[in-house]
Amino acid sequence: MKMREGRKIFFLIIFASFLIAFAIPLMAENKKAKETDYTDKDAWKGKDAEAKSNYAMYCTPCHGDTGKGNGPQAEAMEVPPRNHTDGNYLSTRTDDQLLKVIKGGGPAMGFTSSMPPFDNLLTDEEIKGMVKYVRTLCNCEYKKIGAAR
Ligand code: HEC
């Protein structure tokens, strides 16, 4: 009788460890899927807040709280920071051009080096979020008619 109890417990333990061994990785897998499982269209849902706070931290010193190009550092600058609320101008720029400037700094697009590169501070995904955020400031998108470089 005692032997049998022991066996039961032994098998129960084996069963339980199987459950744990399979259930935990499955749960982790699920979580991963949730983090990256978004379509292009809603890619930045929920990331808007992150983009906004990144902008507030890294961009407003030059580009200003509302993106008008009048941040506290702007006065001392030879080339004024771009006005991100200027829809007429920004609709001449493609998302890719904006991304390159934010990632590689002004010189990446032939602009002044006082627009610093952010590839060492922000991930590619965060930089895409910045492009999208700038698009909300200008309330504009790229239109082909403009004279894009
Ligand atoms: C140290 C000041 C400074 C900071 C910080 C800064 N910028 Fe700029 N930015 C500039 C200046 C100056 C220009 C204008 C460059 C020129 O006209 O040659 C510019 C231009 C731009 C442009 C215009 C690109 C185009 O196609 O005309 C974008 C977009 C931009 N900045 C985005 C950002 C974002 C996003 C951040 C924060 C992640 C940021 N900048 C932080 C100074 C700054």
C-alpha cells in the first residue's frame, strides 16, 4: 500500500513538471506575440504616448514645446530649427527623408549639423514613432507636388 502511494505521488510530480515545462514557455510565447503582433495600420497605437514623451525629452529644446521651432536653444542657433507645424513645407518631405534626418542628423540630408543624429539614443522603431509624431504636429502627409529633394 505504501509503495503504491509513493508511485502515485511520483507520477503526479512527473505530470506536474510536464505541465510547467510546457505551459510556461507557451505563456512566454504568447506574451512575445502580443508585443510584436501589430499590423502596419495600428503599429503605433499605444506608442503615440511614447513618441510624445521622446519628443518632449529630445526635440523640444530646439524645436519647441509645440514644434514651432522656437525652443529655448533655438535663439542661439545660426540655422533655426525646423518648424514642425509648417504643413506646407513638411508635405514636400517624404517620411523617409524625415526619418533619415532624425536618424543620421542634418548632414544625412544636406542640412546643418546642429540637427543632431538620434540613432544612438533612439531605436529605429522609436525614430519611426518620431516621424509619425512630427506628422501629427504638421497635420500633413507627403504630397508629390512639392519640390522634394
Ligand atoms: C540641438 C537642436 C536640435 C535638436 C535637439 C533636434 N533638432 Fe531637429 N533640427 C534642428 C535644426 C537646426 C534643423 C534645421 C536643419 C537645417 O535647416 O539645416 C532641424 C531639422 C529637423 C527636421 C527637418 C527635416 C527636413 O526634412 O526638413 C526634422 C524632421 C527634425 N529636425 C526632427 C527632430 C526630432 C524628431 C528631434 C528629436 C528626436 C530633433 N529634431 C531634435 C535642430 C535640432
